[in-house]
Amino acid sequence: MKLGIVGLPNVGKSTLFNALTNLKAPSANYPFCTIDPNVGTVCVPDPRLDALAKIYNPKKITPAVLEFVDIAGLVKGASKGEGLGNKFLSHIRQVDVIVHVVRCFEDENIIHVDGSIDPVRDIEIINLELILSDIEVLTRRIDKSEKLAKGDKKYFTEVELLKRLLSHLEQGLPARTFETDDDGRAVISEIELLSQKPVIYAANMSESEMAQGIDTNPLFKAISDFAEKEGSDVLPVCASIESEISELSAEEKEMFLSDLGLDRSGLDRLITLCYKRLGLISFLTAGEPEVRAWTITRGTKAPQAAGKIHSDFERGFIRAELVPFDTLIECGSYAAAKEKGLVRSEGKDYVMQDGDVVIFRFNV
């Protein structure tokens, strides 16, 4: 899963990227410090893996991973190439989720590209550039579908759908807020529109504002109200705090967060939101060689989940032998769970559940 960190210049994108990935991408008090996207991989925290490791004593523990892409700051006119906009928009096209960093703090020492702090205005600038790029892409697609409709009437329905979507975009509304049925969504998903991608707004606040509580920050409330209207998520975060956390040990991190009145780091909260927004879950495999988490889309059936491990597992799928994680921990071992009749054998129509600890049986 790829998460693209976007926003206007000087809102804290690279600082947050460095904190989340523990890398040292360039960060400076001037626009376009970042040109080429920086990429960092992050392990998805999953305490279930540690619990399974105590049972199996594996040689290796492999968590699921996320890839963060730090994309250069966009400006007005990006969709027309301003500020190397076309290049940056192409980077956004490759990600699964947009993490839109919005500045919610005052600091006269850090310049703002538009001269003042107004998070809703900043969001609308970025959204508009994505929408304008989408209008161009969609117009070309409509032209193509209209030509195809002359020889095949099935394209008439598609043309009608895409024209409705174009009208929606021309009102300044993102494609993700366009209402249609499953068939319509399937057609639109093929076009890969930028404003169709799910967005998490990362409200970057100062350390003192985080300590006082997000409810006291009117800028955060403005973002929350905006995000609620389009069905997006908001993550209150402090890039400087996350930078400090990234340098701490696990024990120090827990104490630091506790002192701030936080139960989890911004990274942990962001990952939870991404999984929820994309409808992702994890199943687990465990044995002496390796304990591992595998990420799949909610609703995935057993053979397709097996295919995440190896294509042969899906091709020759026989059955899935599985036990829920909590049940396995309660029993103390896979053998004990099996002895109690708690290990189930499931076939090709079984829909995988979050936390299933599974052995796939196959034959090729």
C-alpha cells in the first residue's frame, strides 16, 4: 500500500515524512525543497505477531508494510504545469491513499506560500488542482467513449455516466463525492482519477496546541467540518512531536506519549485510518520458520488470500485450516486448539476474517 504525502509548500510534509519513516529527506524553509519524491517503507505495528512469536519461537517475524511517498508541494496552477505541477501530479497518480498535510499552526519564522494560515483555503487549492487535472483526463475519456458508442450502443450508458461525473467535477467537487452504483464505480475506477482517491487530512499543529487539546483549535475544527462534508478522515498530528518519538525506544515512546495524554503515535493512528479507509484486514501465518502478517481487502475469499502468499497456493487450493487469533492465544498452542475442536476447515467460499491464523492446504 502506497501513501502519498501532499500539501502546499512549507506545511510540514517532509518533516512529517521523516518522522513517520525515520528517514532524513531534505526539509527547509522555502518552497520546492523536495523535487523528486522521497520514498520510505514502514512496518505496520501489530502486537499479535509478538504474541504468536512467544508460542512459535520463529526464526523471523515479518509484519505488513506501508510505503510512504513524500511528494513535492503543489501550488495554484499545478494542473497547468505551474511549479513542476504535471510531474508532481503524476506521482500522486501512483498512490493508494492521499495524506494531505494541512498547516494549523502559526509561526512567523516559517513562511506560508500564500502569506497567511487558512487550512480550508489550502485544502481547496490542492483539491481544485486535482479536479482540474481530472477534468482534462475525463474529457479525453468521454471523447473516446463517444466514438466507440457509434459502433457499440453499450457505450451510451458509459458516456452518460461520465458526463454526469464531469458536471460534478466542474462544480469543484472531487470524484470521491460523486454518487453512483457499483457498476458506475467500477467504470470510474478504471480511469484512475486523482480526486477519486481516498484522502486523510493530517492537521499539523504545534506541540502546545496538541497539549491543550484539539478541541481548542479553531483551525482544526474548520478542517473537521470540511472533511465531514466529503466523508474524509482527519488526523490531528504534530510533526515535531512525531520527530521526537521516532528517536525514542519503545519504552521511552510509551512514557512520552503518556505525558502528552496520547495513547498512540501519529503513525499508529494514521495506519489505522488507512486500513479503515481502504477496507483492509490482516490474516496471519505462523510456524517455526516465520510468523507473518498478510494484508488483504475485507471480503477476500480463502483461495485469493492464499494467492497473496504464492500463486501456486491459489491455483491448487484445497482448503484453509484456521483458528481465530484470540482463540489460539487462549488455548496456548495450535495443537491445543485443534484438540479442543477449535481449528476449522474452510473451503473456497470462506471469506477471510481479520486475525485468522491459517494454514493453506494445496496441491499442484
